[in-house]
Amino acid sequence: MRIGLAQTQFPHSAADGLTQVIEQIEQASQQNCDLICFPESIIPGLRGVGYEVEDYDHKFQQSAIAEVREHARQAGVAVILPMEWQDELGLHLVAFVIDEQGELLGYQTKNQIDPGEDFFGYVAGEGRHLFEFKQIKFGIVICHEGWRYPETVRWAAVRGASIVFHPQFTGDVDNPEFYNQAMIGRSTENNIYFASVNYALDNQKSSSALISPLGERLCAAPLGEEALLVYDIDPSQATRLLASRFRADLL
């Protein structure tokens, strides 16, 4: 399966985020990608990280999903679309999954919220989901979950995921080596691919990258630059050996 990881600019608005998504889907199609993944909350942007983000507009979010579904169908490219999404429980950070025919397969909520995000109206979701595309199972963990809660990645791996996608926002951190090495940890402790997708930021310290089931950094985007990483993954390399030996009964 050929995947694309879109390291985009932080959106100026929800409409700008949607425009970037549509443009990147077209680029992914031109490069024969099967699936493309975007950074955390590409529509309308992530609150509390130093950028102005407009008020939540549920009608716009709904229309954006519909438009992305149509472009996915036209391009024949599946999409992992991180967004804000409000329901009866509150405002969530989610990642919608759309297949190459434009069908909505569901979404994964961010269930482990960074403590700082409590101040910007985000609430944790509930439940984890495994997705399947072209007979390849995958999971999604969103930013803080993948960095600080490796159990979220393990959940997908023990249930058959060959790859876990990690939409994120990581800017000017004091310990970038932690974030770069955590990607390797999530892959090698499960023997799966780990695909982390950040924004192109002026103060970026953690790149978008794809890590192999053996911990190799297969590709990485230049810091601070827009890029579409394209790579052909081989699911047979994701043996899930360590994940399959996990003794959940001892927890």
C-alpha cells in the first residue's frame, strides 16, 4: 500500500485547511497514493498552540467532510482527516476515515487529552477503533496519546494493525529527541509501522516521519517545510511479534 503523509502549513482558517486538504489529495492521486493522512485538526486548526483559530462551526465541518468525501472519490484516494467535531459530550479532536470511494468508515476520537488542552474546551472521547482498507488493518492515535500513552498504539497492534497513524502538532519543544525516539519506540515495541504527521512550523522540532517495524526511519519531512511523504509499505514486514506476546491478562 502506498501511503502519503501530508506535512502542511497550519491553516489560517477552516476554509484554508479544507483547501490544503483538497490540494494534497490531488497531489497524492498524482503520485498514486492509496491513502493520505493529515496533521492534527487540519480543519479548522488546533487551539492553544499559538495560532488564532476561528470559532467552531458545525455546519462548516459537516460540509467539509462532504466535500472531502467527494474529492476522495474523484481521486480514488482514501483519507485520514483530523478535525474538530462537536457532539452531545462536547468538543472533540477526531480523525475521520474516508475510503477511496468516498465512503465514511468512521472516526477515532482523541481519548487522552493533553492537560493544557483542558483550557481550550476540548473533551476526551471514548472508545478505540480499528479500521481496514485494502485488507490492511490500521489504528489511529492523536498527538499526546501516541507520545505519552503507548497503550493506545498497543491496542491497535494486538488487534491486528500493521500500521498506526499519528496526526500531531509538535512545535518548539525543549526535548525534541524524546518525540523523535518515541516514534521508534511505538514501532519497535509492537513490530508495526508508525506514521507520524506534523505541521510545517517555523519552530518545528519534530518532523513527520514513517518508522518501520524494526525501528528504521524510512522517510522524514524537512523541518519547517511543506512536504508530501510518499512510501510503499509492505504489511508482511509488520510481524506484530511483540504485540502478539503481550500479556493483557496480567494488567
